[in-house]
Amino acid sequence: MNALYVRGHHCGVNDIRAAVGRGDYLVAYDLAMRAATERPDDAAVRYLAVLALARAGATERAAEQLAAFGLDGAAPAGAAPDLVEDLGALWARLAKDTALTLGGDACREQATVAARRYEETYRALGRPFAGINAATMWSLAGDRAHSRAIATEVLGLLASQVDGEDVYWTEATRAEALLLLGAVADARVALQHALATAPDIASRATTRRQLLLVCELVGCDPGVVDVLEIPQVVHYTGHLAPRLGPVAEDRLAEQIARRLEAEAVGFGYGALACGADLIVAEALLDRGAELHVVFPCARDDFVRVSVAPGGLEWVGRFEAALDRATSVTYATEGPYLGAPELFAFGAEVAMGKALLRASYLATTVSQLAVWDGKPAAGPAGTAVDIEAWTRTGHERHVISVDGGDPRANGKDDPAEGARSVRVMIFADVQGFSRLSERQVPAFVDHVLSALAATIDSYGDAVRFRNTWGDGIYLVLDDVGVGARCALALQDAMRGIDLAALGLPPLALRVGAHAGPVFEQIDPITGVPGFFGVEVTRTARVEPGTPPGAVYVTDPFAALVALDGLDELSCQYVGPVPTAKGFGTFPLYTLRRRGERS
């Protein structure tokens, strides 16, 4: 459940670089960490792991990983000059990324740190890449004269480079130096030369983001970077084949292909139901775009409910598209059990993942819906997906169809027990088992009481709570409230003066997840409770969480992105083995944006 399955995973450096190149940073990190385990002395692999985190926006996690690798500020002895520059620039980049989250004097101070780190590498090696970054950071720090001086030096270095060296980065660096010096027309020419080398998407995205910053710093028209267009990300949804009515499939496929072309779509996220989903998926694959499939439930149940009703031909098309998909994830691997709410949940996870990918690439994102204009006949359907996407404020494109019977939704199984999607939190106090009998009353009166007061502050938003000694279990309806509550619990724990209470060092671990659960009266307690495999999954996340941190699952992070909770940041940790052999699946660390651990 929630594990990321990506076709063709290997641990070679070229495979890692390819994933970085296409902007698939989480996959790149997973591959790099696997390779780092196999080759712990390979500094290039460790560099790529940290670079992937940094490009994914996980700045704090990247800094932690760089330090864990022992590479913060120095390359290993005997490292090649390219790697020395890469590591030095990466160390500086993390300071730069932090600066860009700040404002005013704090931004300028952090930019100065980044500028000095970049310039140190530049002076040691005399290479343009570190030099141009130093120039831009000095500009952000407010020292425009020093910035222009270094930019001029960099142009001189570029003029002396041997033909055949990396043309893209040479010309992109030249464009950045020219912009810092106010030569906008010449910068535009340099970018045209850079694009003639057909750079990968991630390189274009990185350059675009950097040059937009330079344009802002020097006050020039940002239109100069329009040539660095990044393919769009799309979330797709639409009716099942029985619901499409008399629409000719060829005509619909043509309309979909035209829309994908008009929007320059390069990445698609959604399911693979018979009808609109599969037609869009096939169009994405035909144009060479990445297809990322998100299942709302177990694969076999999904096929039975949402593919087979269209006939055997659709099952064959499903298998063919799935075989060509770039990735396959599950909102839940549990069975369908006649709960259409799972389909709405799966769609929301797909939407969140599309939004996350677009943010990594600094590109646009939209929804493509094949819709008959009629409301959904239940808690899931195209109309429900459209409504959820509309709340994000991002663009939506609807391809209208006449439609058939609204009841032909392929989800006619009798319900085997109502489930609803809830947010679950498990917390545990590390060190509790070392308390002496004399210390327990102080722990209850001060530690548990502080945590209880935090929970109480969320009022009726907390649907359920339970505790056993040092453990806490909460159920909430809303991912934003759940995220804030999890972080507030950590704040409360850190605010307790344990030494003054005569208590040893203690720390809270918090794990959070979102998924479908059963709500029933607990026969033991006689009060409503929440049950199901997703509850167990949440409980298994918490023991693997570092003390003082909040770890969340892939669906949780996707819902945070979908809800537009800009003050929150879910930074990728990687695949984490969970307690009691429950499985390994991707986790994120939840923080307030810009907050360091």
C-alpha cells in the first residue's frame, strides 16, 4: 500500500541522473539511497541523493542528509574536480534555497552565507558554475557591485572554454551573467543557443527558476525566459465507457489529443478506468508523456468494478497502458467492498500528486475532464472530481459529451460496511519506559496534561482520542487540522521543562496518515471507534519516526498539496520500513514551511 512502483528501477548512476533529468526527484532519491547502501563510499551517488531532495524542495531534509553523509562543506579526499564543484555548490545551494524562503534582512543574511560558500568553491576551482551562482547570490544579498564583478569574470571564463564542453550549461550560465549585467538581448540569444542542445526538462526548470530570480533582482522583463517552456502536468478524469453514451470514441480521442497538444502536457496523473481514463492515458503515452497511475483500491477490485464493465477489449487496453506507465501507486491497497468514496479519495490523491510534481518542475498544472455536465449520482464521479479540483484555483478543461445513464458508473456492488476517509495520528513518548515509579505522577500531571490541552484546543475537530500510558491515538476529519494538531503536539512537548520536573530526556514521535476506515461502536468500550487496516498502517508509521519529528504518508502529503496548505511543507524522506514487518512505503516529514528541525 502506498509503495511507489516505478518501471525499470536500477541503481546505476546513469539511471539516477535520468530520473533527476526528467524531474522525477523522489524516484531519483530512492534509487540513489539504494545505491548508497550498495556502494557507501561512492560520493557521486550520495551527491545525487541530496541533489534530488534539494530539487524537490526538501531543503531541510537535504541539509540533514548532506550532514549525515559527512559532505557538508567538504568533498572527500581525492575527489575529481567536477565532484568537488558539485558538492561545494550543493552545500551553497541549500543556503540559497533557505534564503529564498525568507524576507528582508533574514533573506539578505542567508544569501550572504550562500554567496560566500559559492565564491569559496569558485575561487578554489575557477569554474563558471559556482562563479555565476556566487554572482547571483551577492546580488540577492544586496552587493550589486561585487555581483557584477564576478559576472564579468564568469563571461571571461566562458569565452576561453573549449568547444564541445557542455553547451547547455555554458550558454545558460552566459545568459545568467548577461542578465546580471543588464544585457537582456544578448541573454536571450544565449538561451536560444542553449535550447538548441535539447536539454532535459529538469535542467530547463532549474534554469528557468534561477533566471526568473535574476530578472526580479535586476528589474528586467521576465519574458526573456519564456523560451524555457516546461511541459504541463495534468490530472485527468472522466466517465466510464457505459456512461459516455453515443459519443464516437475516435472523435473523443481526437479531442483529447488536441487538448493535450494545445497545453503541451508532459505528465498525466489519474486512474485507468474503461472509457475516458484509458482514452486519455493512451493519448498521453502516444505523445511520449509520462503516465502516473493512481489506483483507489486493490488492483483486482478496480479492474472488476471499473474496467471489466466495458468488456474484454477494455481489460486488454488497461493491461497495455499499465505496462507502459511510469509509476503506479495506491491510495489504498484495501478491497473496494462497495465503497464508492474510495474512488473520490483516489482521485484526490492523484490530484495532490499532480500538484506536487508541478511544484517540483515550476510548471503549470490543470485538470482535463470528460464530462456530460450532470451531477454525480453518489459520493464519487467526474462531477465530484471537478468540484474538488475547482477549489484549488487551477485551470480546468472540460471536453463535453452527451452522456448516457448516470447510474452506469460501474460501482454497483452492495456495500459491505460503510467507510469514510479520516486523518489518523499516532504519537508515542520515547523514553517513557525508563521512568521510575516516582517519576510517573509528574509525567502524567505535566507531560500528558500538556499534550491533552493541545488536543483539547482543536475541539470537535478531534473525532476520537485514546491513550495508553505514553501512547496517543487521534482521528480527525480534515488533513489541515490534523497536520496542525500533529505539529502542535511537538511544540507542546518541546515546551516542557523536563529537567525542572525531575524527568529524564523525553521526545515525542508522531506518525500521521489519511485513509478509509470503518466507524463502529467498540464492543469493549461501548463508544464509537475507528477500525481497519489504515489504522494499523498509521500505528506502524510512528515507531519509525525520529524523535521530535512528524512523519506522514504519501496520501497525507498529496492531500496537503491538494488543500493548498501553503504554510505546511511535506518533505520527502524516502521508503521507510515500518514496524512489525508491515511493509516499506514512502514517507514525508511534515513541517511548517521554512521551519528547521
